[in-house]
Amino acid sequence: MSEHRASRQPALTNPRSDRVRSVRALSQRSVRARTGLFLAEGPQAVREAVAHRPDQVRDVYVTAPAAERHTDIVATAVAARLHVHEASPEVFAAMAGTGTPQGVLAVCRPAALVLEDALAALPPDAVVCVLTQVRDPGNAGTVIRAADAAGADLVVVSDSSVDVYAPKVVRATAGSLFHLPLVVGVPVEQILAALGERGIRRLAADGSGRTLLPDADLRGAHAWVLGNEAWGLPEQTRAGCDDVVRVPIHGLAESLNLAMAATVCLYASAETRRRARR
Amino acid sequence: MSEHRASRQPALTNPRSDRVRSVRALSQRSVRARTGLFLAEGPQAVREAVAHRPDQVRDVYVTAPAAERHTDIVATAVAARLHVHEASPEVFAAMAGTGTPQGVLAVCRPAALVLEDALAALPPDAVVCVLTQVRDPGNAGTVIRAADAAGADLVVVSDSSVDVYAPKVVRATAGSLFHLPLVVGVPVEQILAALGERGIRRLAADGSGRTLLPDADLRGAHAWVLGNEAWGLPEQTRAGCDDVVRVPIHGLAESLNLAMAATVCLYASAETRRRARR
């Protein structure tokens, strides 16, 4: 099997090859855990991966039409000396986990950091986003995208949450998975303790909070702790935080969904910091 | 066919009856247009409908187990003198458009207002949410939920948008469809003109905007004009607005999705108004 760089010769044509099977298998969590690899699918995710984290990219697969359409992705990957493989449409369809493959995917290595190292690298006015017991892939990915857009410095995902390297999460991050430092797999108690030791204020975002978001103190380093989409944060987690903050509900809605609440909280932090930095 | 009020006798047992067929058919847009009816499915939507807009509810259908589980919904419906029909599980499954019917649904009448009347009823510091060319049902519903949570006074959906009475939109509003005045089916040019005549400032929310959200003037009556999830607002629509505002992107993310951007904008309006009203 030839590996080539941006050549237009279809190198991979056998949809039943071991390589194709092994790529396809990365949609399974057990295979990701065993191999230490995951899939980034679609032009948006792959573009961000090759541009921002080429060190995380092991292989790029592209169909001939997609290579024509996304010359920027191929050029960036080639410039980063990545392996770009051209795949026939049949091979690509057999590799892709999605129903509508868009002709570009990358096999990537996670770049998850050790919690202590990640915290040590934070600026003094850091904004951190902690996810615990978030189970829905779309929600987890959307919150990571919001954290990126709001300029958060770090995302920490507890061990009780969805696997952030699952294809649906990667897709929902819209490339933001490759923009932000990420820590995964740590128990939430340990995350809260480590934040406390560093003097990073822990703000639980929960509908039960007594502090309204506009009244919350968002100056200096702090972390938003976000819980499950349906049942929020357990009492024990809230008790381990420095404050419990709720987004005000002005109308008759019972609540905001997790991603919306996270976005509003993270943007409130961003705006406070923007003013302080002026 | 007997109609009864909160009786526990299973009255509807024939999944092939005309009534069952006519309820099921409401998942089709053409049938909704012809009959002037729509479906609210699941306990959350039906609870809000019977509590806040019993005038919109024509019939409530409930399975025996769901009636046991949601006694509050049945009690509220009965108190509002609504028709509550008990349906066998087979009948209910045949009626419900969702894959996982939760045993409660209501056949409702839209309460869409005439634009001029809705605008005339607004407070002097009104916040209005306008959706145009929004095509994804989940996005449309989530924005309506965000508008409700942020205390917006009116939602206006242009004729070029998804049908807000489609089951997926109703579900995504999480009951908020029954909380807010709603205008549908008006061309966006007409919406913008009517807002302008009333002195309601029109703020296009668009990534191309020159005004950053924190710098936008959100005092007094204004309307957020939100466009398509993929391509934003057309030039012509932006030109018809008083300002084009963008949510700042602090990190490397290309953008926020429509629902997140809408939530951040609507909450900025809510916070400005909260301070002004103090």
C-alpha cells in the first residue's frame, strides 16, 4: 500500500483491507482506548486538526473530489509533512462512521494533558471549563465549541462524562477540539481539589444556585463546573465549589439547556476579562 | 366514541380509527395547514400548553400509565375544562409522531398573532426575536426557548423559515412555544418595515457585523434579527437593519452556532433591561 502526499492517484481501492477496517473500528470506544487513536471526520474538523495540531494527526484520508474541493486542507497537511492518502469513494465510505461522508477524515492521536501540567500553564486570569457527567455527545461537543469561542484557556472533562473522542463529540466541536488544551478522565473530586489548590475559584453552574450570574464575581482565575443535561450537578459536587451560580430565567421557561447555559456563563467570563484587560 | 374527563376507562382502543389517523396526520405540514391544528407531544410540552394556553388546546390524549405519572397535567387539563381522552398504548403509539411516545400528547390550535397587533401590545423597552430563513427545526425551537428564558416579549418567524408547528420544533421549544406571543408567516422585509415604523431598533446578529455585542446599544425597544444557521443573513436583510452586531469570538473557533449566538445576544438584552429597570 503506497503512502503518498497529495498525489491524485487513487492509492486505496480495497474497501475490505485491514487499514480500512482499522479506521472504521475507531468509531468504537474500546478500539479508541486500545489504540490511542480517534477519528476527525469532515472538512471542518480535519482543516482545524492539520492547521492547529498537526502533531495530533497520524493520517489524512481524502477522496479525489474532496481533494479538489478542499485544496487548502491538502496543502496544509502536505506542508506539515503529514501522510495524505487518496481513497476511492468505496474505501472512504467503508472508513467513515457518518451516514454522509464528506470525503475527508483524519486518524488522530489525543493530546490530552495531565491536569497538574495544564493548570500550571494557565494565565493568572484563566477561565476554565469543567464538564462532569455530561452524557450527550452533541452537548459535550457544543460546550467545547462555546468554550473555544469564549476564549476559555482549558477544558477539563471528568471520567464520568462521555468520551470526547467519540465521533459525534468531535463533530459537534466543529474543530474546537483542536484549539484548546484538554484534560480528560479525572474524577471530579480530584479536579475540584486541584483547582482549589491553585486558587482557581470553582463556580458550579446550576439552576439551584443562589447567586445570579450578573451578580457572580468573575474577576481573576475561575472555573465553570457544568453538570449533566438532565439532572444538573450532584449536591456533593456543588458543595465542593466556591459558589453555585444560576443563569437568570426572565420568562416562563423552566431552564436553559446545558449548552446554552454554558455559553452564557462562559461569555460572561469573557466579557469580564475583556474589560479587566483593557 | 366517548369523550371523557380524566376518567380511567380506556375509551380509545382502535388504532385504525379515523380519529387516530387524523391525529397522526398532523405530523405533515400540508395537513397542519389544511386543518389549522398541530401536535404537542410529551409531558413537558403538554404541561405548558394546558397550564398557560388552554385556549390553544383542543384535545389531550393520555395513556393510563402516563395519567398516573403525570397527575398534574390531567388535573390542570380537567380544571381548564379540556377534553382528556384516555388512549390504549396501541392507539397512542399510532397517534404519536415520535419514536418513543411518552404517553401524553395534545392537539392544539396555533395562536399566531397579526404582526401589527403584536407590535402594538409591546412594552416600551421590548425585546423582540425575529427568525428568518432558519431551516433546522432543532435550532428554531432552541432559539424560541432561549427567547423565553431571556424574557423576550415577542417572537416573529418569517415566511421563509421552518414551520414552527412541526413536531420537532415544538419539542425543541421545551414548552416555550406556549409562553411567548408568536407571529409567523410574514416576509422579512415586511417585518423589518413594521419594526421600523414602531421605532423598534433592528439589530441583525451576524458574524460580519462591525459592532461587537458588548458595544451594541441595547437600551430601549429593539429586535434581534437572526438568520440561517449556515449562511447567516442575506445582504439585503442586513441593509434593512439599524445595526449589524457580532458576538465576539475570543478563541480560535470560526463561529458560534445559531442557537448559542442567539442566546448570548438575547441575554445581553435581558441584562441591559434588568439594569435599566432597577
